[in-house]
Amino acid sequence: MKIGIPRAMSFYENYPFFYGFFKALGIDIVLSDKTTKKTLSMGASLVVTETCLPIKIFVGHVLNLIEKGIDKIFVPSIQSIEPKIYNCSKIRGLPDLIRNVVKKPFTMIEATFDKSEKNQGFYEFLQEIVGYFGIFDKNKIKEASKEGWKVYNNFRVMTNSGVPYKKALQYALDGKICLTEDTNEYPISIALVSHPYNIYDEKASMKIFDKLNKMGVKVYSALNLTREQMHEGLNTLEQSAYWANELEMTGCAGYYMKDQSVDGIITVTSFGCGPDSLMLERITRKSRQFDKPMLNLTIDEHTGEAGFITRLEAFIDMLYRKKRMLNFENADEQVMYQPNIKYIELSK
Ligand code: SF4
């Protein structure tokens, strides 16, 4: 038994769960290769131009799995994860979209998860998935889900403690756990507010974490926060959740907005994303109220890396200057905050 999982969309958050779950049921996982220029252009060539970048990337990953000869590919339809909290129409209709653009023979594992209209439970969703493999034993499925939660919880404990994404993922998949305390000193820290598929896909984000780290910037993201902290952030901005990914955007922005140790906020949004344009507008208004500098980077398949770097450098430079000025005004001991932006390599 083999299942193909596209390395895109909810993969970046949920893969640890499905790794533990499928492994416990004896189902082998085949992942698509990391996103490349080819993945992107193959995906983009099949959908209308207005489609957002993450969906184009997802289509490219499905094609990559078909090229690898995988005939069962996981394309769930995540409609709603909590009552009256919905995903965007592209995520909800992902199986329909794939069916209409990928005209190649394969079986799509298109289980639906809908907490609002169908009031479906998570186990029903899991049962629907493994039904494609002829597995119907409820106890077995429940036991396997416990294995999934184990891997997922270890992953989240590590990301919450500040372990970098790639390390946390690898450790969780290896069944290990590590907690780190970052003792490095960072003159500047920022919150990177975005969906995991925009910032942890190194091709889409043009390795933004590496670029910021090279500038001496400490980077926080939604994966460093618990759900409670993100709800706290939502309350801070006096917002309520409507979109399924509202917590990782508005909640995360709100939490770091009131955190005095965070110097600025960088949002990364995909061109053509409806929910992000609404959330971003509200976050931007509130950032003025909190006097928190903010930069929005919009990405699509035409985003040039040189321009991306220039905007990052200019923003970080401005944060350094702001900090320097505050330091001159307030401190007895004057520390010079100098940006380290001599040279940032273009990613390959
Ligand atoms: S939330 Fe935005 S970026 Fe994500 S799939 Fe929907 S439209 Fe695309």
C-alpha cells in the first residue's frame, strides 16, 4: 500500500500527523520532490493565471507524483475545521480543481473534512481516507491516529520551543525530541506572518529565513505559538476568526504586535489571495495603532529575487535605524546597531 503526498499546502503543518498515522497502518508514503522552477511552471501551465501561487505549486507536485508512478495521491478537501470557520474556496475545492486540470489516470484520495455543514468528526475523515486502502477496522484507525498525534505533538512542542522548522520536522519523524534555547544575541527581531506553505517552501519564499538570519535578525512565526497564544493575538486585534487560517495570520500578527521585544512585522502573501487581502488590511490598520513597522511582500511566480532582497534589506535597515535612534534617546550606554546586509546570496 502506497500513498503519494504532495509536498505543498497543508503538508508543511500536517505531515507529521499523517506520517505517524499512515506508518502505523503499514501504508508507505511517497513524497513529491521539493519545489523547483519546473514544479512551478508545470503547475502554472495548467491553471488560470489568477490562481494563487500555492495552488499552482500544489498542481505541480501532483504531476511530479504521477511522473514517479504513484497512482494514489492524497488531495483532501478541507472545508471547515471548526464550526463556522471555513477555508478559502480553492482549498475547499482542491479535488475538483485537480480533477479538471490534471488529465492523467490516477486515484485521488479526496476525503472531505467539514465541521460546519456536515458536522463531521476527524475520525470520519480518517476513515474515509483509509477506506481507499480497504481498511475499515475502527479500532485500528483510532490506534493509528494516536501514533499520528504523537509525532505531531512532538513536532509542535519543538516548534513552540523555538527549534527551527526543518530540524523539528526531522526529529519528529525520527521519533526524537529536542528543546533548544537560542542563546545567540539578535539586535533585531521580527515576526514573519504568513501561511506555512508560503514561508516553509524554500522556492516560494526564496529562503527568507536564511536571508533574515544572515542579516542578524531573529525570526518568529505562527509555528512558534500555541493555539491559545494565537487566540490571544486575535483578541488583541479585536477580531474573530472566520477563515480557517485566520489564527496563523491575524492571530500571529496580533500576538507579536503587542510583544515589545519584536521590532517589526513582515507579512508574506500570495498574489490573488482573497482571504489574505482582507486579513492584511485589518492587520495593517492595527499596526499603526501599535506603532509597529510592517512590510508586506507579495509573491507569485514572477517575483524576482533581487527585488525581494532589496525590500527586505531596506526594511531591516529601517528597523536598525529606528532602534539606534531610540537607543540614543533612551539609554545611557549607547550601542551601535549596524545591519549586516553586505551581501546576500541568491538562492539556487
Ligand atoms: S488562502 Fe489564499 S493563498 Fe491559500 S490557497 Fe486560498 S487563495 Fe491561495
